[in-house]
Amino acid sequence: MLRKALITMTICDIIWLEVIRSSREKSLDFATKIVSFYKDYSKTKKDTTIAKQLLHFATSIGGDINEAIYGNSKTDFISTLHISLKETGESIYWLTLLNKTKLTDYDFDSLLPLAEEINECLSPR
């Protein structure tokens, strides 16, 4: 059965599988870094509202990518990946806001490019 499924896969399907694999790995790396950032930042006496928003959206990206893999249909798959794309955009927004407001002296230089890579992977071509 698996062999038949692999034979009927199109080149497009194979490319999408690679995109998903790459996005899933990058989103897990991104979420891990954000959780670490939030853990350190929440120990400060500063307001954590923006950091909580970032934590929420950044950790949801990978969860939704995984959910898409198990979608009931191609439409469900695409719709759930689109949610991941939107969450990536929100994460970029909150990262940029934290960076611009200088609420923390955390170095966001490694986080923004990673979020933008995920965004690029998930964006429709």
C-alpha cells in the first residue's frame, strides 16, 4: 500500500514533503529558542505581555505544521499550513516590536532570520 502511494506521488507532492520536513525542523528550533528567551525574560520585573504573545504564536507554528500533516483532506492540509504562515507573520511582528522598543537587550539577530526562513518556506509560490 505504501509502495502504491509513493508511486502515485507527483513531483509537487514530493517537493511539498521536503518543504514540510524543513519547516517542521525550523519551527521546532525557533520555538525552542523562543521558550528559552521567554523563560529568561519572564524573570525580569518588566511587563511580559508582548513576550507572551510571541511565545504563543511562535510555539503554535510547529504544532499547526504537524496538524496539517494529519489533515483529512488536501484542503484541510493547505488551510492548516496557512494558519502556520499567519502565526509566523505574527511572530515576526512581535519579535520586531520587542526589538524596536528595546524592552530587553536580548539579541534577536538569530531569531528574526529563522522566522523569516519559516515564512518563506510556508509562503505560496
